[in-house]
Amino acid sequence: MLSSIFSGVARCYYFVARFAPGPRLIGFIRRRDGMKWGVPAMLAAVPYFLIANYIKGLIENGGDAWLAVLLLWCLAMGIAFLVMGPVSLLMLAKARIVEAAAVRKLRRQIDAEHLAERDPAEVA
């Protein structure tokens, strides 16, 4: 029973990840080369919220109840894009700090090797 639930969830996830543009774009933004596009990608939330507003109007005017699933999907993706902008900036800052620390460490190692190669009389 539990394995069928896991396999069903996995199939749904991979279907959505393959064919829906939102999760693919968020996945791209989470990569190192895509972090700079987080703030402009916040504009992608606007169509999601407009579609959600349209679906809400359909539901209020007697539409089918299954439209609530699409409404929730649009709201979730819109909020995800709104949140992903500032989060990507924080992730970018963290990545740059880690990269700068790695460069400093490498420079120190290179300087230590060059000092070790020199004559002690030259250093003094």
C-alpha cells in the first residue's frame, strides 16, 4: 500500500516537473548560473495570479468543484515565484561568499608554497 502511494506521488511529480513550466523555471533559478534571474522571474507570478482570479470567478459563478485544484495550483506557483526572487538573491550572496573564501584559501596556499621555495636569506 505504501509503495503504491510513493509510486503515485513520484509519477505525478515527474509528470508535473516534465511538462509544467513553473517547476522547471524554479529548478533553473536554484542552480548557480540561474540565481541572478530570481528577481526578474518574480514577474512570472503575475500570470499565475491572473489565471487564479479568473478561475475563482468561474467557481463563484457555479463552475465545477475540480477547478479548485487548478486554483490552488496557480496560487501555489504564484507564491513560489514571489518567494523565489528574494531567496535566490540570498542564495547568490551565499554562493559568492563561499567562492570568495575558496579563492582566498587557494591564494594563501600558493603564497605559502612560494615562500617555502625561496631561500631563507631572501625572505629576511
